[in-house]
Amino acid sequence: MIRLNPALCVFLILSAFLGACSGTWREGRTERSSGYEKEIVQDGGSAAAWDAPLAARESRYALLRGCAAELAAAMDDRFLAAQVIMAGLDGKDRLSQVMQDIYRAVPPGAIMLFRYNLDSEKALVRALLAECSAFVAEAGMNGIYPFMAVDHEGGEVHRFGPGVERLPSAASYGEIARKQGSGEALLLVEADARRSGQEIRALGITMNLAPVAEFLTPENKAFLAERSYGSSGSFTQDAAAAFIRGMAASGVACVVKHFPGNSSGDPHRERISLSLDRESLDLLAGPFAGLIKAPASQNCRPAGIMISHSIAAARDPLRNASLSPLIIRDWLRGELGFEGIALGDDFSMPAIALSGMGTEEAVVAALEAGIDMVMVWPRDIVSVHKAIVSALDSGALSRERLREAVTRILCEKLRFGLVRGEGPSAVSISLSLEGNRVFN
């Protein structure tokens, strides 16, 4: 059983009742450029206007990070390596003996669910997710539960079977904004996300790999289609924020995707590149930057950001974004100040394989580059876990880097009530989720 510093945890209990942090934010204006909106920040004051929200958020999350760091420090290499894995699941309705054996050997930090896992009646889905979650918590350091994750964007991206609401596509909200105004559309985004979040949270889902925060450009339109909120960068950012708020209010963490963006190619089939100059690439990533830098009072901080497998040559011409410390460590963390989970997409995709790297090698390289959690199919869970542990032993991957990744994961688990046990820590954690309350 995990034990935390009692004084720190009492402090955490008190922090649950603090009001939202305040901060100043500069308004922006928009102008048209090359067929889509270009966001221009209107300089209405000093740089402190940008820094205030970051400073406020830092003080608020310092408490959670402190507890998360203590938890990570108590883990040996086996648990550290398991916590950064988002594992697939074979079958549905019941946890098979094969999957029990795998999860017992490698109790993952998250479980990724697909249509073939969820195409059952709601009662069966609820039972399966509860069984998986409890099994992993018991197999690991008892009290740390996995995120139960799914792609629940809306439109065509709907993984559930009968009886679970299909959200409207992101594009449909963009159309409402065009016809009825952005205010009406944003109210609908948040209300729909809250309602749907309550439904999937009741089933046991705690992480939604959504929304897509990429606005449409001539280059990515064929690939993203209705998954995007449209060609307006400002509306895409605002709609993604509304979606995150609605889901978080229901106890569901959001992972926005795919930073810094995609082109016309499909990473499921080929290696893709973004042929943009530095200014255009930064513009494409504008909605992500806006979400990261938004005032804490907006309650739209994403729990995670999924990193694209595309090559963003203006930042790193040699490596996929998901393998690039220049993009993850220097840009996403350093310049933009993102503190949540950096999630790598499936590392068995051709976009990675065609770079000449096997899954195990790519996962280790991604973790060293700054990725915090990696998606792994059931067939690869054990071998990837062994590769991570071996990399720690050889020094190819530093323990400091892995503890940093696990600390971020555990910070979000504390925020969404997925660490439970005995003692003061359990009280503070349960308070965070009672009545669907979340540390925002």
C-alpha cells in the first residue's frame, strides 16, 4: 500500500477547495491569410500578461505534482516502466486469461479501448471496464488505477456499441457557428461534451483522446475532414476548450490532438511531412498554444496532448515529431509551457516503421525525447516493457526522465481521482471526484 507525506496530503485536501486561479489575458484580433485565419496577438501590455496565467497555474498544480513525485519516487523500475504504457486490450465482455497474465506482468498506466472492446450492451461494457481497472490496480501498486481511454470525438469516430450517444461531428459545430454565431455553437459543444462525458464516465471511461485541435488548411483537409472544427483557428481553440470543460466537469480527462499538426498524408499508411516554414507551423499549432496558455479560470487545461507522427521540418527535419526532443522538450514544454501528459500515438504505425525503427526502439527513443506515455498493442506490451527496463539498466533512458514522465501521469490521476487507498491521501483524492468534482 502506498503511503504519502501526511502534511503534504492535508495541504492537498485544503487546496481542493481553493477558487480558480486568476490571470490576465490579452485579447486577439484575426486577419485572413492564405485562405484561413491567421491569429495575431494584439500587444496591449507587457509580457506579464502572458506569464500571469502560467504562474497562477504553477502554484495550483504544485500540490498535485508534489504528491505525484512522492508516488513516482516509491516505484521501482518495473512499475515505472509499466506506468508509461497505454496498453491495448484483446476481446470484450470479460478480461481473458491471456490479458490477465499480461496485465499481471505489466500493470499499465492506461488501457486503450476500441470498438471491438466496446460493442456490447452498456451493462457488459461497465462490467468489463470495472474488472480491468480493478485488476490492474491490484496487480500494480495497489491504489493506482489505470486511465480507461477511448477516442470519443463524435461523428465517424465513435467506438461504442448500442445505447451510447454518438456525439455530433466537430465540423457540424463549425457549421452552426457559421450560421448562428460562435457563441451558440460553443454552448452546444460544452453541453454535449458534459452530457456525453457523464454517460461514458458512468461506464468507467476516464480519458477521452479528443478533441482534435487542428484547424483545417488546404494541406490537411483531406485527412481531417469532419474531425476538425473548421478553418478558423480561433473558433477551433474555443471549441476545443468548451469540449475539455464539458468532459472535465463529468470527470473525464481530455487529450487533445495531434500536435503540431498533420498534412494530407495518413500516418496509418505512410511517413508524412509538414512542408511549412516556421511562422506557418507556429500558426498551425496556435490552438494548442492557446489552450496551454489559457487562464486557469477558463478550466480548459488538457490533461494531455497527443504528439503527431508527422515530420515538422521547420522544427526538426530529421525526426518524427513524436521522436523529437526539439519539438517535445524545447517547443511544447519549453516555449509553450505545457505541464500535462505528452502522449505518443501508436508506435507500430508505418509513419514510424518507415523511419527505420522497430516499435521497441521507437518507444525508448520517444520517452527519452520527452514523451510521457506510449500506445502499445497487446502483442507488444511485454516486449516494450522489457525494452524500457533494459534501457534504464543500460543508461539509454535515464530514470530521472522516466520519473518525470510518471510524475506527470500520476498528477493527472490524482486530479481525476484515480489514486485511492488508506490514509489522508485517500481522503484528499476522493474529495477531488465527489460529485464529479475535478481539480481544475
